[in-house]
Amino acid sequence: MIIKTGRLVLSIALLFIGLCTSDTAQAADINFAYVDVPRVMASSKASKQATELLKKTLAIKQKEVTSMKADITKMKKDLEERKNVMTHEARNELANKIRRKFREFQRLIEDNQAAVDRKNRLWTKKLTEALREVIEEIGREKKYTAIFSRGQTIFTAPDIEITEQVLIQLDKKTNDWFK
């Protein structure tokens, strides 16, 4: 009975060792990497150039807004200064003109914001697609099993971080976007 029990324990131990060995062999083929995507998105040359373009667009549009606001202010001041010498009809006409100009002003602000938002979404989408392509290329080239992003990752060993490599590749891929 002891011999049978000993053989059973030995068999189980050998089976366990075999399973552990095969898991270790499979684990050796597993290769993970980590990318700090927000850092890449903020640090890439394309992102910085797109941000500069958006700022320039916003500055141009802000000049339009400032100019129209100055016109409205001038019209209001004119109405205030001349309201006592103007006829009732003339006052109403100028007040209506100011209200129309103010509605145009509000539409201009909304349209400008919508235009900037559209351009921002376009650049973000374009950059995100390029980033995904770069990460996939690196993943295939280096035969990674999985590449993780910062989102839900609690800890990553420094030797599996490929953020800098991704940033370099992304800059190469997007180098001609702004020429």
C-alpha cells in the first residue's frame, strides 16, 4: 500500500513538473510591451505642429471676433450718445441693427469654435491612426504578444516600455505632414 501511494505521489509530482515545464516554455514565447500613449500624443512632432496650426487658426478667427465686437461696441456707444437727438424710428432702427450684428457676432463665435473643433478632431484622428499603425508595425517586427497602454496598467517594468521607440517611429511616419 505504501509503495502504491509512493508511486501515486511520484506520478503526480512528475505530472506537475511536466506541466510547470511546459508552462515555462510557453511563457518564454510571451513578449509584452508598454507604451505611454498620452505622452506620445503630446510629444510627437506632428502633434506639436498640429497644435501650432490650430493656435494660428484660432488667432486669425479671434481677430475677426475682436473686430466685430469693436463694431458692436461702437454702434452701442453711438446709439447712447445720439439717442436724445434721434427720432424714435431711427433709434429703433439702430437698436435692431445692433441686435442683428450681435446675432452675427454670436454665430461667428460658434462657427469659429466649430471650425477649430473640426480641425482638432481631424488632426487627432489622423495622428491616432498613424500611432496605431506604428505600434502594430513594432509589435509585428518585435513579435510582441501584446502591447499595453497606460490606461489600466498599474505597473510595468522599465525594460518593456517602448514609448520612446514608438515616438521616434511616429515622428518618422508623420515627418512630411507639414511640408
